[in-house]
Amino acid sequence: MSAFNEKYGPWAVVTGAAMGIGASYVEQLAARGLNVVLVDKDAGLLTEQASRIRDRAEVREVVTDLADPAAVMRALDSIADLPIGLLVANAAHAATAPWLQIPLEDKLRQIRVNCVAVTQMVDVLSRAMAARRRGGIIVMSSMAARVGSPRVATYAATKAFDLILAESLWAELAENGIDVLAVLPGQTRTPGFEGSLGPRTKLPPGVKVMEPGDVAREALDALGKHPSIVAGGVNRFASAIMTRVLPRKAAITMMAKTTRAIYPD
């Protein structure tokens, strides 16, 4: 058994597991010898993803809508019999449009999926990990969490919540044997990102689109070593400029130009 498996096995939970970065986490965790609980709202895609790793790991599929707090608790109850050593809180809901064009319910759904469900899952699973004195939690944040981001205002705010939650728990839960990591990817070639692009989208020259597998690999390698990471060298450079060099007003203005180019009216 590998050191990774001893620390974070034998079971991992991955939310948003059916595609994109979540699917890459599932495949890489199975390759590392962990059994995986796949959580997603799309039953068909979830079954397809589960079939890809059944020859390497035990799999349990949990179909649920993370925007429903009661459904989240039922999902957690359904896996209470498993020794969960790792949680990857990857699922997210985003709306990419000007603030006034996004219905209130869509804004609230982002908060429920990206903040409330994450808090529920971290709360329940961290207690069991603490009892065993080992475990890991990866919370997917975003580069948008660092600077105000027009056209994705609610999403950016929820990801700031995720970042601070994970960094706080990194310091607090270490004494319980639990490693916590926030991961801040930039633009990543996922179905969600590609589906948000329109015919008038223009990716600025400094924006490098990462592959989902590279993001997941960096995260798993960094777990237990850092409280948070920005995935990708280009993204790390951009983040340093935005947060350490530019005045806050200039950084927000630059972010506004970028998001308006990617998500035009």
C-alpha cells in the first residue's frame, strides 16, 4: 500500500465526478489505489465514468443535486458505512452573465452548491477523519476568488468562501491528522467552460487554458504540503501580478476586461 493510500484511503469521495476536473480526479485516484464514491446529478454520465474505473477500483455512484441541502445529507447518510479518507469538493455551479441578467434563484443556487453543500460535506466527513486521525480534503476554489470578477460576481464570491474555508481548516485540522488544500485553477478545458463560450468570446493573450488532468495531478501532488495552490505556472505568475503588484483597483479593472472578453453580452 502506498503512503498516499495509507494516509487518504481506502475510499475517496469526489463531487462533480461525471466530467471535467472531477472525472480526472476519479481516474487518478483509482490509479493511486483508492476506491471512489462518485457524486453527481447526471446519472447517465456518472454511470459512464464509473464504468471506466471498475477494473481498477471499487466504485459507488451517488446521484444527487447538491443545491438541495436535504439531498446532500441523504447522500452523506448513504455512504456512512464507508471509511472515507479523502474528500474532493469539486462540483460547482456558475452563471456567466452581467449581474442584472442573472435571476436571483440562479445566484442562490451557486451559493448552495458552491458553499452550503461544501460546508455540509466537509463538516460530516471531517468528523469521521478526525476520529481516525488521518484524512485529506481538497476544496476547489478558483482564480476568480482572488480579485473581484464582473460577470461572474456570485461565482467569484462563492469561490472566495471556499478558499478561506480550506485555508482556515488547513491550520485547524492538522492537529487531527487531516490535510486540507484549496486549489485555484484558472480557465480549464472542461465541458462547463467550453459550454459558456460564445461566438464573440475572445481569450486574452495571457490566458492559458489548462487540461483537467493537469489540474487534478497538481492538486493531488500538493496535498499535505500547502494550504492552497494556484494550478499552472502561467496562472501562478498572473496571480502574483494581480495580488502582489497591481493596486486593488487596477487588478479589478484588469479582471473586468478579461471576463468581459471571455463572456461578452
